[in-house]
Amino acid sequence: MSNESWQTFDLNEIRKKLSGSKVEYREFLSVPSLSCGLYHLPAGSRDMQTPHDEDEVYLVLEGKAQMKTGDEPLEVKPGMVLYIAASETHSFFEIEEDMTLLVFFASSPLEKPLP
């Protein structure tokens, strides 16, 4: 459901569109200032991300893994919210259980005019 100033999404319906058998990202919102999607990583898979140009927030919906940002590993599990700054190297590894994450990307920063 939507109009020009708001939209609603049913995550259960979006999750049904994920195959579940491969690493997959399904974007469901893209506006100038923000994009959102579901990211699915099956147990034992490899996260092949490269740094993004936008700030990013993950909400872990299900699953268990480790995340590496810089040189620090972190155990991630359902209910955690993870913020990753633009251009920060990060990836999930040791994916023990199928993971599904709600991902929010901020828009790319606008270039500031020179004084």
C-alpha cells in the first residue's frame, strides 16, 4: 500500500520471494534518501560484500554468524542492530544458521561545494 508520501511493506511476503538456497539481496524500497532490502545468507555460505558508498544499518531477523569489521570479529544474532559507516570493510563469516537481515542504506553523501 502506498501514496506519494508513505508506503507499507509486508516482510513475510517479501521473505517468501527469497529462494532460501543461495546468497540473495531483495531490495523493496528505493527513494532518493534511502533504500531497504532483505539480505539472506544460507548456513555455510560466503558473504562476498565489498565496502559500500553509503552508511548501512542491519537488523538481524534470524540466524547466527560472525561479522568482521576492520580487524574485529563480532557474534551476530537475532535482534541485533549493526551500523556500518560508508566505505568500512565488513562481511559475515562462519554462518552457522541461515541468516536473514533487514538492510537500510542511506543515500550517498552529496558533494559539498568548495568554499
